[in-house]
Amino acid sequence: MNADKRRRIFERLRAANPEPRSELAHRTPFELLVAVVLSAQATDKGVNKATERLFPIANTPAAMVKLGVEGLIPYISSIGLFNTKARNVVALSQILLDEHGGEVPRDREALEKLPGVGRKTANVVMNVAFGQPTIAVDTHIFRVANRTRLAPGDNPLEVEMRLVKFTPEEFRLHAHHWLILHGRYVCIARVPRCPQCIIADLCEYTAKTRALPGMPATQALPLKPSPASGTVRRRTRAG
């Protein structure tokens, strides 16, 4: 794919959703970090249901350590791998208290030293919480980058490196969210919704879906988070 096509793809995604936001509900960097750790092999919707109950009780490293693994498990037991995730969340909370003054670090090296935090999670936190132009590659972005030929690669790191290299700087901050939302709602895994895709004419996927049974091509799709999601959640504090 040439540079002109890439630019036009991001121009269209930006026009459709100028200010994309994470679908993981959070209010602070720590809440975001916990939510992303919990989201591994889980849906954002499922994580949001769990954190809606959890964060009014424990939304700081100190409160999470006080809650402990056994206290945390009932709040996240609906999420896959909850035992391991509970241990990781409590352990990383203790490290934040011991080594970072209770604050979430802004740099990749420190983030990736935290239990349960890999490159993808670090990229999300750096981008969403601290406004750094990182591009986290999850299953949706990996699929979109390869299917469209925007940044093809054999593994997530290769795709990430190519996206960082080939994405024009003005689009880099929001590239992660544009691509993940596009993959989540339009360029889906089984039957991509090509007739409703705003970049279909720029996409280099050769096996495009020609028609969607029972769904007119003019029907709108949610290219941005639903009103109930986003970065801000209203809630009352416990106690």
C-alpha cells in the first residue's frame, strides 16, 4: 500500500470519529491500567461490568492492596483467568506503592516490569492515559492491518513497527483507536462488513464481502463508542 492510500484511510477514519476514546471505562491512569490488565482474553463490556462494582471500593493502589487477592476475586470472577489477574493487580499495586509513589509510570520499561503488563498493555496506558503516540496491536488491529494491507506483518510486534513507521505523524495519536473500532464494528473477523466500510475503495483485501443479507448498505454502523462507554463514569463513592 502506498503512502497516499494510507493517508486517505486515516483521513476518512478521522472524519468519521475525530476524537476516538477507549471503550474501557476509567477515570484515572490507575483505573485504566487495572482495566487493561483485566481485559486480556475478555471483552471491554465484561470488564466494565466488573469495574463498575470494583472501582467504587478500590480505585487506588493502596485500596487495592488493602482489598487483597481474596477480596478482589468476587468483583472480577465473571472475567476469564480471574485468579491470575487478581494476583497480578494486587502485586502491581504493591509495586506502584513501593517503587513509584503510588503513581502509574509513564515509560514503557517501568510499565512492562509490572505483573500482568506486556507491550500491548503498556502501549494502551501510554497512549490513553498519557497521550503518547503509541500503537497497541490487539487481535482487531492485527486483522485490519493485514487484511487491508495497511501494515501487514506476521506478528503483533511487526505490525506495530510498520504502523508506527508508515502512519503519518498527525494521525499517530489516535491510530490505535480508529483501527480497533474499525476492526470491532466493521472489519470483523468472519464476514467483514465491506458494503458499509468507509475505506472499502482504498482497502486492498481481495475477498471483499459483496453483500450483507438483510442489511442495507446504507445502514450506519457505530464507528465510535456507545454513549454508555468512554473514559468517564459517574458513580458514588463507597462509605
